[in-house]
Amino acid sequence: MASEWHRGSSEKAGNFLSIMQNKTQSVELQINDHVKKLIEKNRTKLKSIISTVVFCATHNLPLRGKTDEHAIFNDLLHFREESGDAILEEHLRSAPKNAKYISHEVQNEIIDTCAAILRTDLVNNIKSNEIYSIMADESMDIAGIEQLSLGVRFYDKKDKVIKEEFLGFTPLHHGLDAETIANAITNTLTNWGLNLQYAVGQGYDGCSTMAGKITGVHKRISESFPMANFFHCASHRLNLVINDLNAVPQIRNTVATVKEVTKFFRENSQRRAVVGSLQKLCETRWSEKYKSIRKFHAKFVNIVEGLHLLSNEGNKDTKQKAFQLYSAVTSTVFIVCLEIVAKYSAQLEIVAQMLQGVEVDLMRVSKHIERLVEVLGADRQNDENEFTALMKNVAKTAEDLGLTLTTPRVTKKQCHRSNVPSSSGSMNIADYYRRSVFIPYLDSLIQALRERFSDRNQEAFELFNLHPKNMKALTRKEYEHSLEVILRSYGSLLDNFMTEGLLWYDLWTRDNASAESVNKICLVELLDHNHAFFLPNVSKAIQIAITLPPTTCTIERSFSTLRQVKTWIRSSMANSRLSGLCLMSVHRDLIQQSKDAFIEKSIDLFAMEQRRMQFLFK
């Protein structure tokens, strides 16, 4: 009979062989395997919770309700249980209250974590492309807090497209002066991980706080970061052009009347049924403003007939208001001005829509405005023929409505309106309104476009001389001067640029490409050209050119998200939560592209803090 020592040794030897032959696992491995399965289960629980938070954020849904029993977040968790999520169901049923991870505090932590992951990915992409421009604007939220929206514009070398990315909101608690805003921009972007030494442009609106030449926000930032040149948003400038037309009183009154009539019909369903749906005239939504005037003009006859009908039917207030508006829109001056405004608003609508595109650059904006001024100038030179064509439409509208066209009474001395000499007769009526409205309107429009879109950033525009079309129009000496100007502005980013720039000139001047094919090449396409491949600093200069911000439309669009997220019933939302929810809402497509990876990253970051459940294998 074997001794006890022999039996113990045999048992140990058998266990050793079993482990070495992978028939069983050691105790340590068994413990580790158990921990691994526990962590995987815990992560599955948290994944369901984070996924629900992300779903609410990307669809602008409120997570909370009046009580937790009526909260959308909790209802979605129960919906997941009913859909067969057994692990989540077990967790919500059996987990202790302090480890369910569905409280309001945990929701805020998850939102902050997801926002941090998303912003880090965006910032890393920006940093990998090195050069970018700052875009910012501010707006008041529903709670009366001024929110500064921050974003950047850059060229993505991997996707080979221009991108404008919203990075988040930061509150302006300490005032709206230039110093406070400038500090908020620089400190926030630095805290988010961006190096402002690579900022080559700043895009803001034209208010004195932002655009002031002595103490404005852009001036304060450019003192510390001299390459960050300021560019006034082209969409804001175009809106200022339209505002400048208020110098023509008849045009100003016509637009105001259009706004009042539109508001009148939109106030209730009975009025709306008379003429159908009318586009709201919004002063801040530029494209909608032009579209509203265009659609109003198209339905003008029906609108006048509807006002006449409502002035005889309905309640007292409706009759009174309809009669007042009917009297205003049936005047000759209104019909003439509406015809003028509708024609040129349609042209400006195209410009406004073009400016809202991310792919547009400063050169394209400048060239398009130049062509538009030329078209308007041609109309001004040929004003008699142009206005005669307009008056045919006016006469047709008056005939459809049974109206007689008239001119105001002319006196020897008049201080409050146009007093162009004219007598009765159709041609004299046309002459009166051509001289009193049409010519002043065109003169004001042309002058405003030239002033608002003048080349205030001439040094930055030298970058666009790197385009072969512009380059071939310059002598070598003029081109060398252009390179020197570029070096003064961006020399710290462009090493050996003068040598590469002159070689770039020689290559293109000797290139046999036709002028037509060269003109069709856009700046982005130049970066993929064979010549640019061997001249990295020229490529970088072109990259700077397309990175300069022509508009701040991307930042303006973030305010629409702000109003969808922070509503009257969510007005007490904290700023960190607000910024995180808006960031996920704006970049919902980016999240959906790799949602599983995004949630896994969020779980890893969330688990870095001390938690009651283990989510990481240590």
C-alpha cells in the first residue's frame, strides 16, 4: 500500500500533467477567467445604459421627466428589457440602488464622458492636419445665459475635403466685453487640446466687440497669435448689404409690409386656408428671408384677393387688420417695389445659399460678388430697358387686380418723399418710379456690395495667387512680391517657401495645360496635383488658403441645436450637460459611423474613476 506521501505526490503530478495538457486550468487562471466574465457582463450592462443616453442625445430627446417614472431615459431602459435585454433586466432588478448607474448624477457623468471622447477624436483629427481657423459666435439661450459657440475650419488630408467642426459651447458669465470673449476663446480651445500657434484665421460677425480694430476680440487674439488673421463672415456682410437698402424708404416699407401680411395669414388656420402656406420672413435666417419674398411675390394676386375677402368677412379685428393691409398692398408704390425686390432677392438668395456651403472659399466668394456687381452694374447702365420690363409685370398685376397705377402728387417743395417731376400717363408713371425707386435701389445695392466685400484682407488674398489661373496673369516680379507678402504673414509655417514657390511658378508657366482646363481646377484639387506632391510648403500654403473662414454658417447652425436641446421645460440645464448634448446632436452621423467603438471608449473612460462595479481588467 502506497504511503500518504506517495498518494499526495501522485495527485500533484496528475494535476500538473492535466494543466500542462490544457485539460484543466490553474486556480489563478480560473479566478482570472471568472473576473474576466464578470467584467464583460458589467460592461454589457453599462453599454445598454450608455447606448440609451447616446440615443436620447443624438435625437434631442430629454432624458428626464417630471418624475423618473415618466422619464424618457427610464422608459427606454424598460423598452430594452421588453425587447429581450436579459442582462439589463437582471441588473435593474437585482443591483443595489447605489450601483444601478441610472441616477441623474451618473447621466451627467456619461454625457460628459461621451462628449470628451467625441471632442478628443475631433481635436486629434484637427491636430493631425496641423492648420486650422477659429470660428465663433455668441447667442443667448432660453435661460438668458450667453453661450459662446466655438468651432474650427480645416482641410482633412485623409478624406481630402474641407471640414468645419463644431466643438462645443462655453458660457460667458463674466460679461460680453472683448477681453472676456477673447480669453474664453483662447482658454477653452487650449483646454480642449488645440495649439493656437497653428491658427491661421479667425471668423466672426462684424459687431464692434468682435471686429474692433483697436480692442476687438480678433485684435486681442492676433496680438498673441499673429498668424490668426480676422475675416468678417460673408453671410453677415451680405445681410448688412440688405439692411443698407433701408436707406430707400419705399423698399424698407415694402419689406415691412410683406412681413406683416405674412404674419397676418400665419396667425390662425382659417386665414391660412385662404391663401395657403406662406414662408415666414425671418431677419436672421437669411435664405428664408429671400425665399419668403419670392414666394410672396408668386402668390401676390391670391394674397390681395384673400385680404379683400377677409376685410368683408370674419370678426371685427380680422376685418380691420385685413382692410389696413389691403390698402397697403394695393398701392402702386408697393406693387412696383415688390416687383423690384422680388427680382433681386432671387439673385441674392442664390448667393446666400452658396455661402452656407462648407466647400466655398474666400476667392470664390470674392469672384462671385464681383460678377454679381457687374450684372447689377449692367442693369444700372441699361436702367430704362430693365425697368420697362419690370413695369410690364406691374401693369399685368394691376390689371389682374383691377387697379389703376398712379403716382404721388408732385409739389414744388417736398421734404419727406421723392419729388421727381412727372405728369399723368403710363410712360411718365414708369419714369417716375424708375427715377425715384429703381435707380436709388440699384445704386444702394451696388455701393453696399462694393463696400461690404472690399478686399480688407489683401495680404491673405495673396495666397490665392498660387492658383495657376491667377499666377499666369502675373509677371515674375509681381509673383515674387506676392510670395514675400505670404512669407510675412505665415513664414513660421512655411520653410524654404520662396524656393518652392518660384519652382511652382516655373512648372506651371511651362505646363502645356490649356487655359480652360487650368481655370476648372479648384484649390482643393491642386493639393493632389503632381507638382504639389514634390513641393510640400506650396501645398501647405494652399492648405492655408482653403482653411481661411469665408463664413460662420456652421456656428450659426449650432444655435438651432441649442434651441432644440435647451427649451423652456429644460431651462435649468447645466452648461456642461448642455454642451455635451449639443455636441452629440450635431455630430450624430460621426457617432453612428462607429457607434460600438465609441461606446467602448466611453466605458473605458467612465471606468477610470472609482466605481462600485468593475469594468476594467486590472
